[in-house]
Amino acid sequence: MKLDRLLAITMTLLNQPRVSATDLAKRFEVSLRTIYRDMEAINLAGIPIVSFAGSDGGYEIMPGYRLEKQVLSLEDFSSICSALRGVRSATDHSEIDRLIERIGALMPEQTKAADPIYVDLDFKPAPNDKEHMGPLHQAIRDFQLITFTYLDNKGTESERKLEPMGLFLKGFVWYVYGFCLTRMDFRVFRLSRIGELNLLPEHFVRRDYTLQDVEQQFMNKADFKKVQAVLQFQLEAKTRVRDEFGFDEVIVNADGTLSLITHFSSMERAIQKIMSYGSLVKVMGPPALILEMQSQIRKMVELYKL
């Protein structure tokens, strides 16, 4: 878009002392005539551009002209750039590099060279997720329908047709949400469970639905305290318990074991999480959970013919 290009050219001139028309034409993949017209448009917008002839000639913003760049603090700029670098690590979209460059042009002159990074965010997805990132981003941007195979948490595979509306990262897991034409409802899909993905030639009109609506719908349906578990962990599991049950009150017993009461959204999730600790955890209650654990252990004994 022309407006984007004009802004990018202005940011480039703010960030560099002098730029030739040829360099600008190459960078933005337009003709020299287009660059000349862009310079005229920037001048008309009130930003004084000076041109210089000769081998070292080019364009620069008139000395003495000052664009107020202190609306955000240095820490604000650093946080924005860190977040954008994180998105860049996930998507590989080259346009983000140009956006970071534009934001860099707005930073105070004395701090540009240092460009400190206070928080380094890495949103890099797993290989299977990354394979789908590009096509999904394109489909979302162009309002293009997609089909894909999907494996749910019970191992059932199905074909889905989706109006993709957005990607999001939650708990270090990437998801895509949109309106599922197979189920005729809004759905969220985990990228790691998506199989063959195809972009269709048909386009759709985006529905009035946001990521906040998705999260609200999920919160309304989910019961995070459906299954209670009273657990006792061996000392060797202390670090992992602190990492994974940090919101629950952990009691250190006299013998060094750890006790806590926690909740899960389903019996299945409770069993999966508890069994991942192996012999380092014992279920103390309630009886229904103990019975289910005993049932799962008997199945494992049978499986291994012990």
C-alpha cells in the first residue's frame, strides 16, 4: 500500500543520514519515478525533504527538522521490539524486520546503537507447527477457506473445513481459531494436531468474533475444579511440583514429602498428570480417584505381563 510505503520511507530517512533514490527503489521494489512522486507526497505532508545531486547524493530530512519521538520511553521501545522479535522467530515474516526498523527509527538517537534487550522472547514453534504457520497466516490475511485433517485428544481423526480467523500462543502451545464449517460453530485447533492442510480458492466474509470471545466461550464451558486430587510427592519431585502446582498450597511434611490439594478439569487429565510422576507420587484421595488409578495400574500390569 502507498501509505505504508510512505511511512516506511519516512522512517528510513529518520534512521539514516542520506539515502539515494536508487536504494529506495530497490528496497521497496518500485520504479524511480514512483520514489520521486513519494518524495513529493512526503514534502506536501509537511516533512521537509532535501535532495542532493552527485555520486554521493540522495535524500535526507532537512537539518533542524525534529519529529517528536519521545511519546514512548526507551523501555517501551525495547519491550515492543522484543515482542516483535519473538513473533519473527515464530512466523519468519520478513515484513516484521521492516516494522522493527521503523520502530528503531523512532528511538532516541543516543540509545539506537545500544538497543538494549531487557526481555528476549522466543516463540519459535515445533517443526510441524512451523510448517503450517505460513499457509495459515496467508489464509487468515486473505480470508481464504482451508481444509485439514485433525486429531482430537481421544485419537479420533476427522476432516475439517474452516474460516480461519487468527493464530495465538497460550501456554507455549500454538492454536488457530475460526468458524468450523464442518461443525457449524466456532472452534479452536491445536497446530500440533493438524495433519494435511490445504488452502481453498473460496473466500469468506469475516464473522464478528474475536479471540476474547473464544476465551470467554472456553471459560464458560470449562470446569477447572471438576476433579479434586489429594496428592503426596517424594522429595525428588520437589522442583517439578513447584513448577507445575505453583498456584496450590504445598505443605512440606516432617519426613520431607510434599502434600497438596489440587483440581483438574476431568478424570482423564488428572490420571495423565498424576501418572507422569510415576512412583514419585501417591494419591491420598478422594476414593473415586484412587479406584481409577488402581484400574489404570492393573491395565499397565496386564500390558507388561507382570
